Amino acid sequence: MIRVTNLTKRFGRLVAVDNISFHVERGDVVGFLGPNGAGKSTTIRVLTCYHPASSGSATIGGLDVFTDSMEVRNRLGYLPETTPLYPEMRVREYLNFRGKLRRMSRSDRQGAIRRVTERCWMGEFIDRPIGQLSRGMRQRVGLADAIMHEPDVLILDEPTAGLDPAQIRETRNLIKELGERHTILISSHILHEVEQVCARIIIIAGGKIVASGTVDELREHIAGRGRVIAEIRGPDEKELETKMRGLPGVDRIELSAVNGWTRLALETKPDHDIREELYRLTSESGWSLREIRREGATLEDFFIQVTAEQHAKQAEAARA
């Protein structure tokens, strides 16, 4: 349903999107992740026909977003991060107006408004002026507009922005429900939110795709990695750090003081569990140990790692 091939977008000398390719199959719910400035919004603006690509191609349902842009828009529902609304209009009036723009009949508009009012929990403010609504309420109006015409493809840019925890949970459930009938691409920089609803994740950094796969496939990349957390009292920080660096498999050490104790966070190489060696060292040294536990690496760790590696490559290339 969505196919991007060798897509590049330049703004003068700035290359915002650099020769990326990916696809989203019919019925998939895919997360499009990246830090701020990674190229997510630019890619979305190309897909939603706001910007032409500098080179490469993108299609929605087999239709080119440049040459068939009007038909693409008919098949697409788009929720931008900041929803553009008319503050002087009431919510019902706005949705009716949007239905007219999509050439929906009067009866279809009325039925669609009833449906999205219930789905997006807007019953309490459906007849209020948009200018009086909170950001979270406006976000729900934008989502209602995006799904009103039952599009084949939904592109949601930060769909939970401005929502309270209960609304975030309800929005997740709604996205899962919509995924049964629509192809959905969700753009976000919050990995935890995407992980809750997406079967596949694409990570972009510095305008390039740096990782792609199912949640389980991405987890395989970090299997075995992790860190050990411990709290020790006895040695000074310099002695403690020296002894920790002598343990096998330790990659990185973080130290912090906690009420007279020193808190250690030790990042380890894959398949290295150093808890036994750490316990033996504290016992032999006569130090007090009140906590020791191992944390597995998370998708958030992987996300930070691959984006940092991409930025390091860009910095090295710029110096060269």
C-alpha cells in the first residue's frame, strides 16, 4: 500500500531525506521512528503530497504521489502533529465542511460524523467552538477528520501528542482497531508508544533508514546485551571504578552517589553476566552491597545506539 523507492528530498544544500526505500503492506501497522530532525516529517510530507521529492518515487496504493496526487489524497487520511483547524467553527460544522470537501453526500456525512464522534470520544464537545478546546481535544478532532472518509491508508504524526494517560490508552486501542481495516504508518520519536501498537518498525536517522524489522527481529539485535545495577558502600569512587574496569565484559561504567552509597550502572558485552564476579569482588574487599540486579537491553537502547552511530558517521564524513 505504501512503497518508497530511492527517495531523496533536498532543501538547497540540506539533504533532509537521503535515498531511502521501504514498503508497508496492506493491513500493516508500521512505526516510523526517529529523533527530531531525522527526516520523518519530510518523508511524510512527500507521502501526503505536500512536497515533491527531489528524486526517487513514492506510491500509495500503486498511485504516484506526484502524478496522481488528487486520487492519493482521496485514499489517504492524515493526522499532522499540529492539527490545522478553524477555531471559529464548531466541531460538527468543521467535520461537515471537511466531508463536503471530500464530496461526501449529506447522509454519508451525517453517518460519518456520528461514527467518528463515538470513536474519538467527542460527544461532550461536538457542538463547541474549536477555539475553546484543549490541545488533546483538538487532537481528537484531527483524528476524527482523518478517519471520517474511511481511507485505505492512515498516516498519523505523533497521534498521542497532548493527550492525558487515559486518552493515550484509548488512542492505542483505537489504532489497533483501525489496523484491522486500514494500513497505518505512525510517525513518532517515542519508542514505547510505537511498540504498543506496531508489528513492524522503521528507524530513520540523519535522513537514512538505519534499521527495519518486526519488534522481535529488532530485539534479536540486542539479545544478550544489558547492564548490571549495584549499590556499594566502602571504597571511594576512583578505587571502585578501577576495580570495576578489571571485571571481564564491562564496556561502560556510570557512578552516582545515593545517600552515602555509590550506585553503579555497568554496561556489559553480549552474553556477559558479571553479577557473580561483582558479588565475589565486594565480599573479598569487605565492601557493603545492598543491591545487585541485571537489566536486559531494551528497544529504546537499540534506538539510541543506531541513531547515535548514524550521527557519528555523519560527523566523521563532514570532517573528511
